[in-house]
Amino acid sequence: MKILDRYILITFLKTFFSVLIIFMFIFVLQGVWLYISELAGKDLDISVTAKFILYYMPKLIPLVVPLTILLSSIMVFGNFAENYEFAAMKSTGISLQRAMRSLSVFIVALGIACFFFANNVIPWGEYNFYNLRRNIAKVKPALAIAEGQFNEIGNINIKVDKKSGDRGQFLDGVIIHDKSSVRTGNYKVIVSEKGELKSSPDSNVLQLELINGNYYEEIINRDTRKNTNKPHAKSYFDSYIINVDLEILNSEDLDEKNYKGRHNMQTTNQLLYSIDSLKFQRKEDFNTLSKTLFNRTTYNTLNSNIDIKKDTLFEGNILDLFSNRERSQIVNLAINSANSTRQIIDSNKKNLETRAIWLNKHIIALQDKFVLAFACIILFFVGAPLGALIRKGGLGLPIVIAIVLFLTYHFFGIFAKNSAEKGSFSPIIGSWLSTAIMFPLSIYLTTRATNDKGVFQFDALIVPLKRLFTAKNKLQLSESDTKSYNYYKQYSIKELVTIIKKQDNFDLDKKPKEIALHNLLNRNISLEGLQKEGLEVSDTLINGKRLLKDYKDYSKTSLVSYCIGAILLGLHFILKNNKLPEIAEASLNLCLVAFLFFIIYAIVDAIVYSKFYKNIDQINKRINPIILILTLPLYPLKYIILRSKIGQDFYQSCTQNIK
């Protein structure tokens, strides 16, 4: 290895491991805060807490390592460029690709290592993390119960005033609300003076023994008239035992992990086997459902030996051959059969959707192992050339750019995976979408940095936009007229006014007048100011100037309202797709309010637009109401076109009517 390669690699490794340790520490703290209710004040041993953190750390690697590579590459290569080390390399004929060679080998090796880590270590960590929490719940059952507040454990809500004992197993002042699976509400209440949590490491059942208490249950009868007397049952007990399944005890977190995280506990081979089994099971479910629906038609029981012939004497409705009673029975039978079939389809639909989501999660988990390896490589080729282009090292601008890029990458991945889980598109696309978005960016930045160009050619983008958004309120001057215009810049205002009056009085060539007036208007002199200088400015032009200003204000308000409404509408669909119905509903309501303001101001600016053209005697250019309605969805484009057009028309009117 050459000295240059060794220097670049060592510099990168120092930064890489420093940033990795910092980010890992931050995300571990965030994880501890996430599970603080399970760790704080629960009398857990240091070894148990250390295992808890150790098993939690592997799942952070897919988040921490790509972010570390992105930030480290921006910092290192930005520092090289800032200190002119890249300039020194280029002066000796060393290109950017040559400087990145040793790091490219390291990053590829790191990507391969990340794949094996995701395939072996992360499933091991997920499995042990799940079981450690389950074992904590068995050995220290008080972990799930906090003092002075209601804690939901399966179908019961329990509150205790005080806990004691070496494991917090002795409870004082116990109140339990036992929820019913049949109806919602708290109809069963148990109150006791004391209680004790009993469990065994070898048992999955937790016993809660209550001592000296009362049992109260409100009885709800199907006949609402019998409920007016508030019937209830009440009893007293010396000892009462409640058995709780430990899986239910951890339902808020562990069952959630069990449903959403079990695929994270499998290696590639195990996932391939599970995916194949789930696909086979899904096919069997469809076959079973189709056979059930087919058998309900009783088609097989029909006598197929009957020779069916069309009756030539009767061509009416077949139900007319039966009596009203028989006809009613036939129709009711058909309706009941259709309703029963629909219920079967609805009940199976939910089950099939759940199985489809479960299958998609397994496919995503399999693809994520490969995505991590490629993400490390692609993000390096985003960060390294970007650092060379921005020429900034340290923790200032690089960390801002890295976080923005990584959040974009991460949020694209989250939204794509959530949509893919629900079957909106292929789970393979959902896994690879964020990485695929970064891939062309890495090629573009590497190409720009290699050719020693800026990140973007802003002139090629900004100049056309300036031409598009800037109102064309100026005369189009030829080359000779431009020379005259530049020559007139030396004239004072009074001299330019003299030229305008002279041209009008003697009916000479109007071009010098237009150029002189063009020069005056570009000096930002108001129409009232031109009047004071002795020029004839009609009240029509002054009123037109006011209407032009009003139109620009109203149209700008309409454009802002339109953009806000469009953004909120997009957020509504994104939030709705990610199971945030309350926020999605609020976003939709705000979107409707924004669009209401847009419609109101769009109508107002159309009225002002028509008044403007009526004021300058160009009635034929007023907006047709039908065209106004049809162009509302394309308002931004309409705004750009009309804003430029109305400014140019007013300018032309000024040059023709000012004397």
C-alpha cells in the first residue's frame, strides 16, 4: 500500500470510528429512553441492564453505519479540499478516483461485513432481546406495574398504591378493572387491601393473589327495560387468585415485537424457507376459500342428466310461475345465501390481508440484509465527492448536509416499506427504493467532482427561471436601440422629459421617445412623479397602476393558498397511508380551508384583472368565466403567464399614452 493510500485510509478510519461511537452512544441513549419504564427503578442488576443494552445495539447498525459513512466521507474529503490537499494531489496527476481507491476497497469490504452482520448478529440480538424482556417479566413481574397509576395488562387495568419486597412482589391498595371481551367499558371492579405477585422461571403463568377485598360486577341485560334498576353482583373474599399469561403481560411491547419483529430474528435461509411456506399457505387459503364458495352453490348436487329444453310457450320471468308465498321464499333464500357468502368473503378478506402483510414483511426483511450492504457503498460515493465539492470539513456544514441527505434517504425508505407492507407495490421495490434514489445522485456527484465542477450548474437553471418569472414589462430593443438606451442613461430626468415632449410636438420618429420613456420608467419613477416633471399622465394610467398592484397582490395570495392546499393534500394521503388517521383528517380539513381561500382570491384577482383591461380600453383581453374555472387546477402556470402578460401590456400602454 502506498503512503498516500495509507494516509487517506487512516484519516478516514479515525473519523469513521469516532463518528460511529458518537452516533451509537446517541442511539443507545434513545433506546434506553424508549424502554425507561422497564428499566428505571425496577431493581434490575447491572448485568441484566448491560445485557439489555448489548442485545439492543445490533438492531441500530442498519441506521448508524450508513449515517456514519455518509458523514465521515463528507468530513474527510471536505477537509482534504479545504486544506488544498486535493489541489496538491491533482497537481501531481492524482485524480479523485485514484484518491478514493483504498477507501473504495474498505467500503466494499465493510458492506460485505454489514451483510453478514445483518444476516447473523442482528437476528441473534433480536432473539435474545425478546427473550430477555420475557425473562425479566417472569423473574421480576412487578416490572410491568408502576405505582400510583393504572397499568394495562391484557384484559385488566391494575393500580397499586405501593409496592414492596425485594422484587416488588407485595402490593398494597390494589384496584383492578377487568375488561370484558364482549362489550366495552368497565363493568367489573375488584378492590383489595393487599396482593402478591407469584411466578416461577419455568412457568409462563403469573399468579396475582389478592387478599381481603371486594368484587363488584355490573350486570347488563339485553332487555334495556331491566337495566333501569341497575342490577349488579357484589361479593367479599379473603383470597382471590388471578392467572395472567406472561405473553399478555407484555402485550404492549412483546406481542407487538412478536407480530412485527419475528421475521427480524431469522437468517437469510430461514427467511427463504418462511417466505416459501407463507406463499404455499396463501395459495392453500385461496383454494380453500374457492372450494367453500363453490360448494355453497350446490352445483355438484344438481342432476346433470336432465335434458334442459327451452319452453317455447313461456318467455316471461320465471318467478311468475310461482305463487306469491313461494316467490317470497325463493327470493329470501337467495338473499340469505348471498349475505352468507358475503360474510364468508369479508371474514376471509381480513385474514388474507393479514397473511399478505406478514408475507410482505418477511420479503422486506430478506431484502433489507442486501440493501444495507449496497447502501454503505452508495452513500460513500455520495458523501466523498460531495465533501470534495463543498470544500468544508469539520462538524459544521458537513453534519447539516449529511443529516439532511440521510433523513431524505431514511424517510423515503420508511414510507416505501410501509406502503409495500400493505401491498401498494412490490415489497422488493419498497426495500430498494431509497437506495435506488441515492444511486443516480452518487453517479452525478462523482462525475461532477471528477471533472472539478460545482455541485449544480445553477446558471443553466436560474437564468431560464428568471426569464420565466420576471414580468416582461420592458421593450424589446434592437442592438442600435440598446446603444441609444445606454447613451440616454447619462441624461438627467429633465433632459429625458424634454426629448419626450419634443418628439410629440413635432411628430418626429417615435422611437427616441419610447427609449427615453423606457429609461425613465426603469429609474423607478412613479407616474405621479412624471406628472410633476411636466409630462401628461392620464388618471386612467394611474388607476391602471393601482389595479395592476392589486392584481399582483391577490394573485400572489391565490398562488400561496394553492401551494399550501396542495402540500396539505399530499400530506393527507401520506399520513393516511402510514396509519395516522387523526393527523391525516386534520391535514385534510386545513387543505379544504386553504383551497377555499384560493378559490375566493382567484375569483377576486380575475375580477381585478378584467377591471384593469377595461380601464386601459382592452376589453377583449378580459378573462372568460368558463376559462377561469377550467384553469383553476393549473393556476401556478396561469399565474406565471398572466403576470408577465399584464405587466407587459401596462408598460406598452404607458409608452403610448404618456406625453
